[in-house]
Amino acid sequence: MLLSPDQVIASLVAKIGISLETLAIIFLLLALWSIAWKGMALWKSAQRKEKWWFIALMIINTLGILEILYLFVFSKKGEAPPSPKI
């Protein structure tokens, strides 16, 4: 038996015990959280000219976990990025 998307969502909402509006707000907050951390991590990796980190951060979606690790752990290791020549 194949359920329609509406039936799947209604079933999920009934099992969790929260309203569809609450579920939408939670989803929106998670999306904003993820976008904020992704933006900060992408900005820093671009400034440091770390191409592979930039690509990984752009493609992999971890709800901010990889981005937070990059900002506070991985970007601190090694030398400072080369300063721009003026």
C-alpha cells in the first residue's frame, strides 16, 4: 500500500503528537540555524583560500555540525592564510 505525501505527513504528525504548524516552525528554525553556520564557515574557508573545505562545506549538509567543527577546530590548525598583496 503506497501512501500519498499528505497521508505520510498526517501520519507522522499524529505519531509525534505535535501540530503541523509546530513542525513547520521547527523545520524553519533548523534551516535558519544551518544557513547561518554554513555562511560563516564558507566565508572563512574562502578567506583562507581552502578550496577543498569550501567544496565540502557547500555540498555536505549536517545541520551546522561540520561548519561549527570547521570554525572552531579545523580552521585554527596550521598557518594563517597568506595576506593579500596590495
